Amino acid sequence: MNEKDYNGVVENCRLVDGNVFSMPITLDVCQERIDKLGLKPGARVALQDLRDDRFLAILTIDDIYKPDKSVILAAYHVWSGD
């Protein structure tokens, strides 16, 4: 999920194209790993199941960003119930 879609989902539960999307989905990777692997937009990465080494998916990186986690906390308080 790129940054624009991420922010739209957190703030309005909608993707940039207007489709409803209730939860932001991202792959959280530390800066050290990004640098070590040379990750950048346009690169392709494989997700691998470490239990049996099967490849689960191939993803194309659309965006690399650091989300504002305080916004997530605020959204949680607005949308969560008792």
C-alpha cells in the first residue's frame, strides 16, 4: 500500500481511487534492512514462508515511507468502541 492510499485509509477508510478499505496493510521494514537490500520503488521482492521455504508472493515496491503512527493512534480512538 503506497503512502497516499495508506493515509486515505487511515483518515477516511478509502483508497485514493475512492474504494472503501477498512484497514491499512503495509510491509514494515526497518531502514537498516532497506539499505542492506537496496530496496527502492520499482524493485520486486519475494515473500517466503520460512517454515518450508515456499514463495508466497512477489511484490513490486510502489513506495517507501515512514508512516505517522500518531495518526493511527488517533484513528483508533475515533473508530474503536467500548
